Amino acid sequence: MSISIKVLGMGCANCKNLEKTTINALSELDLNATVEKVEDLQKIMAYGVMRTPALVINEKVALYGRVPGVAELKEIIQKNI
């Protein structure tokens, strides 16, 4: 199964933290996923996201407006794949 994850954000510290935390969570879950950073405002708005950072898993917005810890992020990933 192919997992596609997008981190939406304009490059702020929280956006970078969410990207790092997502990669760590995937590693701990031993999941292979494509993680893409999306910084284009038009593409971000296309997901209906008004607060970044946001996490899109398999084209579904799973989280926005905050950076959870690794444990919570692992749960979010597992629920959305």
C-alpha cells in the first residue's frame, strides 16, 4: 500500500517541526511513505486549510493548526492510512 503524506505550510518553524515529527513517527511505525512539503499558497488553499501547518494523508486533511508530539502523530497516521 502506498502512503502519500503532505506537510502544508509556508516554511515557518512549526511547519518544519511537523515535517520532522512526521518523518520520525513514520520511522517508529516502520511505514514507508512519500513525504512532500507543500509551500505553494494556492495548493495549500485548495485543501481548504486556513491554518498551517497541516498534514494531508492520502489526500485527506488529517491535522491543521498545530504540531502534535510523535505519539499523537503516530495515532493520527494510523487512523488515516
